[in-house]
Amino acid sequence: METFINPKSLFHLLLLPCLLLYSSIAYNSSPVEAAMHTNNWAVLVCTSRFWFNYRHMANTLSLYRTVKRLGIPDERIILMLADDMACNTRNKYPAQVFNNENHRLNLYGDNVEVDYRGYEVTVENFLRVLTGRHETAVPRSKRLLSDEGSHILLYMTGHGGDEFLKFQDSEELQSHDLADAVKQMKEKHRFKELLIMVDTCQAATLFNQLQSPGVLAIGSSMKGENSYSHHLDSDVGVSVVDRFTYYTLAFFERLNIYDNASLSSLFSSYNPSLLMSTAYYRKDLYKRRLEEVPVTNFFGSVMETIHTDAAYKALSRRNSGRFEDEMSLDQSVHHIKRRMLIKVNDGDEIHDINPELLQGEEGASKCPWSTFRNKFQKAENVDSLLNYGLVAMIPLLVISTWLVQ
Amino acid sequence: MVLLQRPHILLLLIDTHQFLQCWIAFGSANEEGQQQEEFSEELLVKPLPDHKLLAHFHFQSSAPPSTSNGCHHHLFPKAISQLVQKFRVKEMELSFTQGRWNYESWGGFDPISSSNAKPPGVELWAVFDVPQHHIDASWKNLTHTLSGLFCASINFLESTATYSTPEWSFPPASGNVRYGTLPCEAVCTENLTPWLKLLPCRDKAAIALLLDRPSLYRGFYHSQRLHLTSTESSSEGIDSGIILEQTLTVVLQPNSERAIEVHASEKHVQPSWSLSSIFGKQVSGRCVLAKSSSVYLLLDRGLVAELKFPNKENGKSAANGLTSENFWSNPSFELSVNPDRIFLEESSSHSKSLSILYMFQVEKYSESEPFDIGLMWKVPVAWLCQQTPLHASRFFMGSGNERGAIAISLKSTQFTEGFMSANSKDGSCELRVDVFQVVPWYVKVYFHSLRVFVDQQPRAVSDFIEKIHVSPSKDKMSPGVMEVVLKLPCRVNTAALTIEFDKGFLRIDEYPPDANQGFDIPSAIISFPNFHASMVFLEDDSLNRSPLLSKFQEKCPVMSYTEVLLVPLTTPDFSMPYNVITIKCTVFALYFGSLLNVLQRRVAEEERFLKAKAAKKTGRLPLLLSKLSAKLRGRRREPLHSPPSSSSFINSKLVLKVILVAGLAVGWQYFFS
């Protein structure tokens, strides 16, 4: 116990962790720069096996056709089909799948690219696709290679219930799993905005646990409601499409790639009496106003190019003061930020952010801690700083345990 | 300045040198002439005895070994060449098959059936040119790559429990071969499309235009195969020539509507057909990248014998003349288009009659004048295809969910009898049959129970089995493999191999979602190494030889696959574990909860505590302070910093600690300023 030499050094040691804590808080509170929307991805999942679930595959393929028509290329669509319906021996129309009695449109076409099929459609693989944790050998076509500028459409259909969705009639995806995966995606900068669309019974319950910003969710039915199929095709012998998807498609069939229909017009197009269930959408995690977001932001693909010169200037002007700190403290964070592009066009978003940012900076300069921070910056070696911090944790630990006894 | 200029000159020198080198390399490549990338497409149509039609598409691309253009290709698909280079694949074959080849009526002795009749589902084998210990890793990566390339779950073949290492019975016998099958894999459009994307003209021109998905998948049999061989040119293996052979074999029913109409009037007349009636499309335009694109119509030996061409005796002279109208205007059938050439088979040792091949060149036709051949039958014809020496079939014996036996039975066919009697002059004729069987680990085969029945009599195993290689299965690790060489007397009528097995148990998470359907046991491969299926056609110019015909000339051993067996395993009630877990947890919670409660409760102490609490309701701060002072007194004196500033305390130690730290910080601040 003679090791405590003088109170000054003790103070010094104790203060460092506080500073570290402070700096980390400062990071989290500073809003992450909104990356520009640069690309679109779609993950379309049919989770049901067996012939009588034909309609789920037709649902998924209809959406596949729609997003392809609106401009998302095949390599950016992950299509998961839990069973083979097109070449099923029970299918009277081999290599064809229809979503309507009139058989006008063959959804299976000549150029369908299924990434996961049959036994591969499992909860594990689904979560792997979302979170991007694959074995090294897995080919690129089976990965969701999105980045912080991606808008992702996640469409799922199958049989579900209160806070779960069945996969292959043998396992379940729970709302917690989904929320965790989405949270992980957010932390890994795997998306900018995510639209989750689920057509299943009690679909709304699947979104209960979601908490990541930038996520918008649409479900076909509220808790306690069923989602029904639309109509039966007596030639195929089973129902061919679900109501929610049918009316979604009815909305999209009117659109072409250049249309500006907004998400709110999609949401308002659902008629509960036609759906026989109440379409639910959760938008509390989503910042932008739905009236201003075109559906092609998720169902289509970005094509226009935006010059970024101005955006870079704006970035350097606003953050000139803070950049030095970041550089000395954490190189990697800085790199990530440098890679991001500020979207200038998105006016209101930046206006929202600006006052907060300024406040934060002022607060930082007024704070008595800033003097320490300056001193602390003089410690050039980050590693030694970390070591100091760790050493400083020991007395805290000692005191607390000693108090507890 | 000189210093500055020197490197420039040097660079220039290097540049020109490299340029010259490139130029020389390019020139030499051109000089060799034949070293160009080539692509050719062919379609062979053949009427089958049971009123069906066989269409066999054959696309071949070849990339010569070249150092000049590195990994760039003109026609050859880059995906395949990268795959060959990355995994050092020497030879590989991947097939997607739906339906079962009917050996009895579609034949088993011709080159098409012996190399294109495949087991249902996916079959993959590959020979690697890597050291022994790297093969498994290469195989694993190859399966993943192929699964991405062909939209199929080929990656299930990566686990050691699904693939095997044939020692010698598998035809491309070599130690570096790996073999795996997925019998229940679905085959559909999504597998065909990437396969077609490997062709330079995709399905946009010439013969590939016929590949209309709905009519293809309506067929009885559909097998899409990809075979590649890389020829090593140097020891490094980087610059190797690759030959990629893509075949699609379909068995279709020609225009069923008319067949039904005809059915009433004339029963045995073969249905007439044309390409447009089968595929719903015509061959219009040509693939300009193809070296040759031609359509063949093959009339096999049995049919030709039946048709009785009038001048059959002097057939050879007619084939040489090529103008004889007798070959394509026959009283029994009529062709809608005049063939460009007619090939007659060279005399074969296995059959008395010879097959005829009509050739049509697609290059002559254009989009305005599409190519379409039709065949109209006038007289009923019935014939038989040449069959394998022994017809193989496989079945299960026994009942119940515990044990059973697999039997492979071989029956002699009509063809063999005639052939054998002709061939066995010396009396001691033997028929060699190779059997290759892979059994998944959950079917636990007892190899000691192998029995041989010849002509329905149980016989000693050692009398007929010349060679046997067995590698027993390991649970969840590797499948059981059995390779047997049988030597049967030529006059054998039936032979059978039986082997007993026990059914294993799987863990609950190892069952597939449709476990009640049963588990597949992959096809056994029965090959006859002494018999070679080949068709040699008389060709006048060997320069312009078509890849399909040269493929027919290769001597490949006759092979046949048995049926896939479906073994029902005991499947548990999948909800049972949840019931058990729930009940167990409830019981445990009730039991241990109450037990712990009883054990831990100290009635006297609780009472005392309650009394103390009632006595002084002063709160925790004085208590803590007293504790603190007690500690201080109990130990040596320590330089403790300023005591926490008194403020409104919530009774929590955490808050105390936080305030302590904050106080320290404030002290520090004043100390420094």
C-alpha cells in the first residue's frame, strides 16, 4: 500500500478513464454523417416449403420481377426460394409460375437467378446474408455486398405468427433475431435505409423489437389478424397469390422506372376491406417524410449521378475544428468518415443536423474539460494512453471492492 | 539534365523490348494457325422406339494453351477458365438431371446414353492437379464456386459426409478424383440459364434458340452436362488449354395432340414431328462466332435394319456418292428438308446393321428463311435400341425401420445373348462388371454380409468377385464406399448382389425439413469395361471433323446408373424436444426453487434484520460512513482524498462511486488551474 506515492499522480491516473469515457460519448452523440444513397439492394425471401405454398413463391417472384423491372440488377438481388415450384412434378406448367388465373405473365421467365434454394433457405443462412458473416468460400453472388449508401428492400413471405416467421416448416425467425440482425447491419454500415416488407399472418408483430434508425417496416396484418390468399387458380390447383402482395403489385404495375409515386401513396393504397386485414407500417425509426420518398428509392435503382465537389467543401468547413481530434484519437473512424459523402441535395436532413453540431462544438469549447483535452492531446502515443487508462482502472476497482466488503 | 533523361531512355528501351516480345508472341500464336479459340454447336435428333424423340445439344468451346493473351479470351467463358486456373482442375464433370433414363427402351449401348445418361439430381466429379492434402480444400472451394455459378445447392457437397474418393472403379480412375451426388436436387430454369450464358451467343442465335424452357422441362428426361478437360502444356499449369463440352440431352414427346388423333386410326405409326412442333421455335440466323453449327438426324442400327433401304447391299458406294436419293426418300418416311450430307457408319462389331446420319448445315439458312426439319412417318415401324450387356436395377429388401438390405440385380438382355454366342467361341468367356456404390453414413452397411447370387443360386463370393475395395462409413464423417469387380460367365441370365444394413439415427438438427419423405441413396454406377460404345462414321474430310462425331468415335466404356433409392428413416416427433424441455424446466424450477428457498432462508436472522430496520430508519449514508471509518481504523492509515461532498444521496453505492470520481475530477481541475 506504499505504492501510492502522491495524490497528484493518483488524480492523474483516475482522470484518464474519465477522459476516455468523455471522448467516446462525444463520438456517439455526434450524428453520423448521412451517406449519399448510391445503390439499391433487394433481399427477397420465400420461406415456405411444399406445393400448397405455391402462392408464397409466386409472391416472391412477383416482387422479384417488379424490382428487376424497376431497375435493380440481378447481382444486387438475393433471391431465396425454399422449394422448387416451377419444375415441381405437380406443376402442370413446367418451368412456369403464375400469380394470376389469366396466366398472362410467366414469373419464372428465362432469366431468373435463384441464389438460395431448397434446404439452403434456413434462418442461419438468412441471418448470414443480412449480417454478411459468410464462410470465405461463399461466392459473391450469394452475399449481400451493401454499404453505407445502400437502400435495401427486404421482402419476406411465409407462414408466421406472433413475433415469428416460420422457415421451411421446421424453424422460426423471431422478431428479436430480426431486430438483432438489423442492428448489426446498422453498426456495420451495411445500409442507409432499410424497408422491410412482410406478407404473413400477424406480420406487424415481427417489427416489435426493431430499434435501428433508418428502418421502415410494412406488414400485411396487425396482431391477431390473418393474411389471406387472393384467389385460387383451378388449373394450377392452389391459390396463386396473397392479398397484400396482390395489391402491392397492382400499385407497382402502374409505375415505370421514372415515376415519382411516394411511399405514402403506396401505404395509402392498401384498402383494409380488400386486404381483409389491416396493413401496418412502422415509421417511427424513419426520419424522412414518407410523402417525399419515392417508392423507387427502394424498389428501383439509383441511376442519376450527383456531383460531390460541394459536398466535400461543406464537410470540411463544418468539421474543421473537430477533425484533428478524430485523427489523433481514432484513425479508423476518421477513415470511415472520409469515405462517406455528404448528400447535399437532402436539404432538410442537414438543417436538422446543423444546430446540434454547432451546439456540440460550443459546448465542447466552453467545457472546463477542454483544457485537459488539450493537455491530453499532447500525449502523442495512443498506446501509452491506453495503458495509462488501464492502469487507472485498477485503483477504481480496488476502491469499489474495498467499499463493498 | 542527363540524369533526368536517362531513366526515360531506359523506360523506352524496356517498353520497346516488351512490345517486341508481345509482337513475337502474337506472331507465333498466329503462325501456329490452329491455336485459336473455337466454338461449335451441334444438335442431334434421334427417334426413339417408344414414340419419343431424343434431342442432344452439343456445344464445345476450346481455349488453346496460350501465353500471349494471358487470361483474356475471345470466345471461351472466363468464369470457367478462372475456375480451372484457381482450383487446378484437370477434368471435371457436372450434370443436372431430371427424370430417369429408360435403359430398356432408349438404349444403353450407344455413345449418347453411356455418356449422357446421368443419375437424377446433381452429379459432380473432379480430378485435381494439386498435392494430395490440398485436394479436399480445392474440392470444397470448387463446390461453393459452382453453386454460385449455377444457382444450385452444390455447396452441400463440401462436407466430407457427402463426397467420396473412388479408388479405381470410377472411370477416370486416378487418386485425385472426388465424386459426389445430390439425388434430390431440383433442376430448373435457373440452372439452365447460367449454363447458356457460357455460350458465346447465349440462347439468342442458331441452335441454342431452340431451348424454350417450358417445352424442355415438359420432357421425360432432361440432363444438362458440363464437362471440361484441361490439357497441361507446361509444368506450371498456368497456361493450359481447356476444352469445355456442354451437352443437353432431352427426351420429348413429339406433338402429343396429333399423336392422340392418330392413335385411334393407326396405333403403331410413329408420331411425325418437326423442330418447330417440338420446341415451338425454329432455327433462324446463325451464331457468327461458331465455327460450325449443324443439325444431325440419327437413325440408329435397329431402325435402319427395320427400314430396309432398297440398296442396302451397296450402301458404302452410296455414302461415297452422297447423291443417292434412296437414303432420304424412303417409302417409310419423308424428310421435309434435303440433307446436306449423309454419313454411313463403318461396320461395327456389335451389330449387323449400320446406323445412318443425316447432316444439315444451319449456316445456309437466315432469319428470313429459318431452318426447320421435319420427319413424317408413312408406315408403322417398330424396333429396339441396343441395350447394355446386362440390365441393372437396384431395390430394397426387408421391412421395418430398423434394418434392411440393398440388392443390385443384373439381368441379361436380348442383345447380349446374340453377342455372347457370337463371341464366346472358346467357351471360357467372361463378362467383367464394375460396381461402384456410395452409401450415406446413416445407412450402416455391413460389408461382411455381401452375397452373390448367380442364376438365382447363392454362390461363394470369392468365385465371382475378382477385386473388392471397401471403405466403411464413419458417422457424420464419411460415406461408405464399395467398389467391386465382378467376373460373370457370359451365359449368365441373372446375377444379384445383396448387402445388409442397419438404419442409423440422426440428431434432431440433422433432419431436413421434409424428413418424412425419406432419404435418398445415390445411384450405383454399373460399368462394363470390356465393352466400348462408339460410332465411327465414314467421313471423307478429316479436317473439318465435327466435335460431336469425334466424340462418338471415342471408345468410352458402357456405363449405366441404377435407380435412386428412397430409404425411410425413423423420424422423431419434432415437437417432442420442446415438450420435454418445457416440462423438464418447469419441474426443475419448482423443485430447485423451493429447495433453495428452504436451504437459504434464515428465519432468525431475518427477524433480527427487520427489528434493526425498524429501530433506525436513518438511511444508508451513516451506515456507509461508519463502515468506512471502521475500515480506516482497521487498516493502516492511507492518504485518502477529500471525502465526498455531501449532497442529496440516493441510497445506492453506484451513485456514491460516481460522485466520488466526479469529486476527484473537480479536485484535479482546481489543482491544475
